[in-house]
Amino acid sequence: MIEKRIITLINEANRIAILPHVSVDGDGLGSSLALALALKTINKLATVYIEEEIPSNYSFLPGREFVQVYKEDPDKHELVLALDTGDLERLGKRVSIFKDAERSVNIDHHTTNTEFAQINLVNTNSSAVGEIIYQLIKMMGITLDRDMATCLYVAIATDTGGFRYSNTTSITHQITADLINNGVDVADISQLVFETTSLPKVRLMGRAIENLELFENGKLAFVHITDDMLKSSDAVEEDCEGLVNIGRNIEGVEVSVLMRQRGDDEFKINFRSKAYVDVSRIANRYSGGGHVRAAGCTVKGSMNEIKSLLIKEIREVL
């Protein structure tokens, strides 16, 4: 059993690095912090390495003391655990930590995962990596406390869109019930994560709505965000999170695309679909990946060229 092999490696190691994906989200960060908190109870020295500061809407999460923003190669670790990461590129600069470790483990739920570690635990039926980490902590015989439960709840709640997305299962709710029984404050977390928005993000959202375009008889929505839009809104990179849903939430839209400018000729693309289009297949064609209803990739070219290319790709599956 893969989980038992991972637990054996954890028990044998002392210094453990935990690596969520770049542009860390609620699932990547919540899962990583929950695991670090759990490892502390069995006297393991765990560090969560990220490449950006913790996003402001997750700054309340317990376990922040385990986080280090990556600046240079740290000392070698006996074990590295990559969480919520579909491939090595999603580790960014921290790939050196991964490659230098004596043992490597990949824990993920993306259908496009490339199984890049020595041991790969990829459960595509899990709504979030938070579910997998919850089960791993239980198998290790570690008692959940309120801090671990809070981190895991945020991980699962964010990756299921507040339990609204199709990846939500009965197991998701069973795990969530146990987390609530361990002290999670649902109302407080919902307020902080889902119902609090900065004024710069509201301004950015307004500018994004202004350039929203619909194609294919209203089934396809496009929104773009440029550096100038961020500057004029006083917004930061994390404020782009979730804006792809502006198009997805429109009645009749099946696929929504957010194009985020990165330099003169590079765009980060986020895809969301509503009912039947597998956007991970589209992202995969451009060396990206993700889930059936949520995926992403990076494409080089001009905005109009990329938009025309993606419209053609999506038209074929609509």
C-alpha cells in the first residue's frame, strides 16, 4: 500500500521539506500546513517552502511558523513531499530542493499528474489534496487538533468551491464533518476565505468585466488581465485568483478563459468549465494540466493570436 510506504519514509526521516505548487492556493497551503503540524507531533523537523508570501486571505491559517519563502537552496533534506503539484515545473525554483532530497514523494489529485517522484500517491477521486492528507494523518495514528482541522477544512472547502463543484463527494462531507467535530469554525472561515475581498481586487474585477467577451453563441467567455490593469487598480498578483469565474458564472457559458499577461509575449491561461467540457485536455496540449472542470497552462504569443488559437480549440469540444 502506497500510504504505508510513505509513512515508513516519514518515520525514517528527520528533516522533511514540504513543497506545494507555485502561486499556492488554499488546498496546496492548507494541506501543507496541516501536514507540518501533524509531523511536529511526532518530532519531525518539517519546513513548508513557498515562492511567494502567504496570500492575505490565508494569513489566518495556523502553522505559518513552518513556512519559509524560498530564496536560496537550503540544507539537504532526507525527504521531500510535493503536494498538489501536477509536474516538476509547478515547483518553480524549488525544484532543486526536490532533486537534492534523498527520498521524494508526490501527493496529488490532478488527472494530469506526471508521477515525477520516487513514490507517487495520486488519487484523482479526491476532491482536494486535503482529503488525502487527512487520511494519511489518520493512518499515522496522529490525533487531529483544531489547528490541523482548520487547515484541512480550508484546503477542501477552497478546492470544492465551498462544496459547490462536481468534485464534492459523500466522502468529502464525511471528512468535513469530522473536521468540524474537531473544532473548525465554519462561519469564521467562510467569512475570511469566501466573503472578504480587498478594494483593489474589486477595482480589478471591474476592469476585467469591462473587457469580457462572449463567443460561440454565449457558450465561451474570455477575460484578460494586463500588468497595467493591476497597477491602475493597486492590485497584486493574488487578486487575480478566482476572476476566471466571472465568465463561468454567466448563464449559458460552458467554458470560461482568463488570460493573465506575463511579460510582452507570455500569458498564463486559466480554464473553467461548467458541465461537460474537459478543460484539462485543452491545457495539456500546451504543457499544462489540472482537473476536468479547472485547468491551466502558459502560452507564448500575442493576446490576439492566443485567443484565436484557444477559440478554435474550444470550439471543437463545445
